[in-house]
Amino acid sequence: MNLLNLICRDDLLFEDDLTRLKSELINSVQSSSFLVIGGAGSIGQAVVREIFKRDPKTLHVVDISENNMVELVRDIRSTLGYIKGEFKTFAIDCGSPEFEALFAAEGPYDYILNLSALKHVRSEKDPYTLMRMIKVNIFNTIKTLSMGSGKGLKNYFCVSTDKAANPVNMMGGSKRIMEMFLMRESLSQNLSMARFANVAFSDGSLLHGFNQRFSKMQPIAAPNDVKRYFVTPQESGELCLMSCIFGENRDVFFPKLSDKLHLVTFSEIARKYLQQIGYDAYECETEGEARDRCSELISEKKWPCYFFNSDTTGEKDFEEFFTEKEELDMNRFSSIGVIKNDPVFDQEKLASFETLIDEINSSQTLKREDFVNLFHEIIPDFGHKETGKFLDQRM
């Protein structure tokens, strides 16, 4: 399948920068030890591959998904083979005592890359998942950074999201708050981040769902009014590694908008996807029609599709990687922009946030509106879009 064609692209984004910095990147990786947290997710696997193929001295990978970790190892062994350095994987939670024991025994590390996250907008539908999102996206980040700080750690990298720029949903809000906490931590530890667009066919994404629907002979549903930028899994790994190695303290890397990067609707990708596998998209009027006519239409080499206007909570009308208030360096790289941050944060607000989250968690009476209100208090101009409808209510 031609992935670039599906996302309306002809070229990879970062080839010029990677070619120019090839020797420096290889030398940095080969002389260093790496810990990748959340390394078995889609972006995590891409990052692990980018490090592995440059022959690191040490590469340790942590992830809670045992099955994805097994597949990561099989995939690497089947394509890249082996390295001279040490490659180990650990199926544990980075918020657990086991992780602390691992870090004490196997560390310290030159670089830590944290790719663990709850990344879905749909995760804001209930207070219990919201609490876990806050723990994973914010507090596990601060914890794992603190563990490496002061122990020879050259840089701590954490993936953010384009949704953290002027956030309108709780996932983007959680990453924005994470960035605010990291400004505080940057006073004692070098760190960098990356914001980028949707990763095409990443686990759990709508495009990944196209593969699942096809394998199960089920209809495809997609919004026809939501336009997004897409990067490939390889590009996500390249951008994260570049930020980790070349990012200065508090830098946030993002892909420059150019004629290489285009906005595209999910329904347009669905049509291209079906065309590549030999089917025509057949637009149905309702979800019910799409379900009921599956066998009939598929036998005629037509695939039932339900394309709709988006009306669910947290959907952003457009994507952006930075805000008008952020200082940019657009000259250092040919295809990567850099947000330059000063260590600006409100310690009182951060401390209050930590206290209130502890109180909410201890009360055992989690309410979604409490989290929404708290995010409004800590994020200036938080533009949360509440419609009363969530993605789990759609096909």
C-alpha cells in the first residue's frame, strides 16, 4: 500500500535535514545509552527503530503492552537484525515500583525518551479515564524526568501534540499542562519536546481502524468535514529522535508547513484506501444502511461507507503546531520548526493543580466536570468544545 499517496504526499518530510546531520546523529547515538518509555506503541516503535538502526551503546525499552513488545522485537529482528550494543525490553508500567527498581539497577541513561501517553480525544468521556490520562500524560512524565535528573542525563525528551497549541479538548489540555510543568523542571534538567500531526495508521487511530474494518468485512465510517495533517510512522520517529539529540533546553520541534505537508479529510483517505485495495467507496445515508448492506455491496467490489459531519466533543476545527504568542526559530532546519521557550510558569497554579488532583483522587467521587473546570483554571483561554456527544457514540 502506498502510504504517502493515501495522505496526499509525494515525499518524506525530513530527508534533507537527516542527510545533512547524518554523521553527527550516528556519532551521538553510537556513543550513548537510551531508555525509551512507551516504546511499543506506534510512535514508540518508530523511535526505537530509528535509534536501533544507528547502533546505540545501550537501548532499553519499557512498555505495559506485553504483546506489542513481543511484536516490536520480532519486527526488529526480522528487518534490522542485531546491534553490537545491548538491546533489552521490559513489559512494565513506568509508574510502578518495578520501574523504579529497573531504573536503579540498569541506569543511569544518557537519554530518556518518553512516548507513553493517552492520546485519544475519546478518552475524555468519563472521569476515570480522565484521571488516568492526567496521571500518564502529566505526573508520570514528571516522575520519570526526576528519576534521571542529576544522574548524567544529557536530555529528557517527551512527545507532546499539535492539540496542545490552543487546546480545545482534554487530551490536548493534558499535554499543554505537561508542557507547563516541564518549564518548571527545565530549571534543573535539559529537556525537549515535539508536536506533530496525526501519525498515519498508528494504533487506535481512525486510519488503523480502516485496516480493522477491512479485515472484519465491516463498513468504514469517517467524518467528511475534518481536515488533518498526517506524518508517517517513520517521520514521527525521526522527528522525536532529532528533538532528543539536537534540541536545546525547552525546545519544541514541529514539522514545517510546506508543499510537502497537506491537509486532507478522513473521507478522502478512505476513498483512496479502498481504491488501492480494489474497491469503490459506496456512500450510505445512515450507519444502519452501511451495516445492513455489507455483504451485498462487498460482493460487488463496493465498500459500504458512512461519511458524516463531525459533531463530537473536543474536535478541533483546524490543526496548528504553535500559537501566535510562541517564539519560533524557522532557520535552523530546512523542514523542522522550533518553538523557543523561556522557563515561564506559575508555580502557585502548578502546586494548586497537584493538590486538587490529589484531593479529587482521594475522594473516590470522580466527576468529569471537576476535571474540566480545573483545566479551565490552569490553562488560559482553554477553548474546550463541549457538545454532549462523544466518539464512542459513533460507529
